[in-house]
Amino acid sequence: MLAAEPGAAVGLSAITARHLEKTYLSANRNGSVTETHALSDINLEIAQGEFICIIGASGCGKSTLLRIVAGFESVSSGDLLVMGKPVAGPGPDRGMVFQDYALFPWLSVAQNIAYGPRQAKINDEEVNALTERYLDIVGLQKFRNRYPHELSGGMKQRVAIARVLANDPAVILMDEPFGALDAFTRNGLQESLLHIWGEAKKTILFITHSVDEAIYLSDRTIVLSPHPGRVKLELTIDLPRPRDIASVEFNHFKRIMLDAIAPDIAAETE
Ligand code: ADP
């Protein structure tokens, strides 16, 4: 029997969106209400274990979509299912990694990773085993007793990823997690993330502004267009990994994606 490729679909859908709409209502000082139609008729089927990137011009609803999947925002109409169940709020089946790390500054690296399992009231032995496992996976054993302010940005993001993994969510949501990092650190973390994804077999929904990052990482990239946010393109990146960003094949995907995004970026700067 052939071993499954990392990211291979295993049947049940991890995330399903059906005719999803999101309109924000904001109260103005004069008593009027401004409506912002952030997402329109979003239909998605994301398989378990898939690595999906979401890209698009500013304001196209990337964060809104991620926050709806996380359960931080409600839908205005339509359906959003995670592992076959409607999302009614945040839950342990989903973990979020933020661009600004969102670590607990008063806890050490190991304590940050152990935090979720401890809250879940599993016994100390299991908490310790999970902490060791994820310290190993993200390569931070030597820094286990350091505090967040003593770490580089890349290390902080490794802790944030380990902390989410330790809660064993089915779906990991990442909102431009490497956006604040320099290019070398970013490349290193992309490699680590692909390795972790291959090991942990999680579904990943990853927002990026970088076409290269989307093509390097994802099985499939969803391009959104703004006002209102709609799915403009779904591009399956069927290149073997590790991917060569200088290859003709890579640039073929890059051309398609840039052509899809360029008009929206131009409209944004007009
Ligand atoms: P992106 O992440 O692609 O930049 P967002 O999801 O942040 O886009 O925003 C999509 C649209 O919804 C934008 O027009 C934005 O101004 C609007 N929006 C986002 N959050 C809110 C909110 N809490 N209240 C009102 N409008 C919002």
C-alpha cells in the first residue's frame, strides 16, 4: 500500500462554506448605520489534511473568513461547518496562530506550550509529555525556560505554533503568521511548518499577502477579490515538495495568481 502524502484528503470535509455571507453593521455617531458587505456567496470545501492559503487585496475579507471559521464572528447567512458541525463559537477543534504571536509574557516557553493541555485538565504526566513533544517538533528545547521577551520573532512564532499544536486541534488557522518576520526567518519557518504539517496531519488555513508563500506552501490557494469579498480563483498547486521557487513550473502558478490579484491591487491604489 502506498503511504498517504501529507495533506492527502481522507474523506470527511474539514471546513465547508455554503453560500456564506457576512455583512458588518457599524453604528455611526449620527445614529445611522453603515453596512459593509465583507463576504458574498463563499462556497468552499476543504478536505482534512489540506493546506489552504488565502490571498487577496486588502479588505477582501481574508481575516473575516478566518475569524468566522475560528468562531470569533458569526455569519450573516449561509452555512459554515467545521468537521461537519456548524460553528457556534470558538472551540478546541480549531487553533489560531496570530501575526503578533499572542504569547503569555509571564510564562516561559515550556509553560506557554503546556498552558492549553493544563486548562484541559489532563494529568501532569500527559501535559509534560505533550510539552516535550512540541518543544522537540519546533526545535526549542534549549530555550524552554526563556520568557517571550527573550526570544526572536521567529522563535516566538515557533512557540505560538507549538502552543496551538499542543491543544491538538483538527484545524489550524494562521493569520499572516510570518508577515512580521525577515525573509530568512520566514523561509526557515515555512520549512518548519511544512515539516510539522507532514507530521501532525492537520488541516491548515493560512492567510498570506505573498504569492510566493502561497505557492510554496499550499495544496490549494484561494484568491479573494474585494467589495464584497468573493472567491475569484481556486488554484490547485500540484507541484511536488520541496518546491523550487525559481522553477518554470513555480513561475507558471505565480503568473496565474498575479494576474488574478493585480486588478484588485491596482484598484486599491487608485
Ligand atoms: P482583509 O483581511 O482581506 O484585509 P477584512 O476581513 O479585515 O479584510 O475586512 C473585509 C471588509 O470588512 C473591509 O471592508 C473591512 O473594512 C470590513 N470590516 C472588517 N472588520 C470589520 C468590523 N469589525 N466592523 C466593520 N467592518 C469591518
